[in-house]
Amino acid sequence: MADTSGFDKVLKLQGLSFHVQATNEGSLNQLTITSSGLSGTNPVIKQEIDGSVTGAEVADLNADGFPEIYIYVNSAGSGAYGSVVAYASNRNKSITPIYMPKLSDDKKLSEGYMGHDEFTIIESSLGRRFPVYKKDDSNAKPTGGMRQLTYKLVAGEAGWILKVKK
């Protein structure tokens, strides 16, 4: 059964505040992020997400003195495939999206993946863990153990990227 209570949380770090709200009423939901404390404009970001928000954390993974917001989303259905919506503060003047590559882009890391992700901030990294399914496993009974990935926040050509640490 879908979580119909919605998600509503305020997170603060290093002078910035992020108010994260999501409807969590069906498979497609409205995510709203209201920032405050930026020296420029404090935009309200609204976007449709595939799934429900299961958590949110604020951190400074790149240790530049300016926070990022990480919002954890699990898709509807038996797989509950995980994704992250994230934004970085640009010297507390503005915020820009952080790109996280799809797990399916890496055949080795996605082998045996069928969702049920958990995300958390671990010191200066984003942690992701999920059960590993073997060929004949049912969605309810994974037998391949757990896989844990650790992502670092790195500068890309046109913004920030969450990259799996090797």
C-alpha cells in the first residue's frame, strides 16, 4: 500500500535551510524544495518524481563549506527502485542540480539489482545499499547478500556529479 502521509522536513546546515515536501500519494508525486539563506534568490524548486520520498539529508560532501541537499526516492511497485534528487549550494548564492548516473549504466555494479535501495550519508560520502538477486530469486527472497556502494561528490564539466568510488 502506498504511503499517503506525504513527506515534510526542514534541514539546516551552514546558514542554509531546505524545506523538503512531497505528496507521496501515488506512483508520480510532486517534490517541492524551498531554500532560504542564499544571498541571491531563494528559488522554490518543483519537480515531478517517480515514486515517494523516503528520506532527506543535508551535508557538505565535498567539504567546500557550502551544503548540499540529498533527497531519497523509491519508485512505486514491488521493486522500489532507488534514486537521489540532489542540489548543491554555489557559495550560498544559488543552488544547482547534482547529477547521479543511473545504476544500470554500469553493468557490473547493477548485476543482480532489483531495487529496495537504502541511502545514507556516511562521513564525506553518500552510501547506497541494496540486496543482490541471483538468477532464480523471487523479488521477495534475494539470496545474493547485500551490495554497498559509496559515492563521492566531484566537479563535472557543467556541475556536480555523484561518482562511485572505486
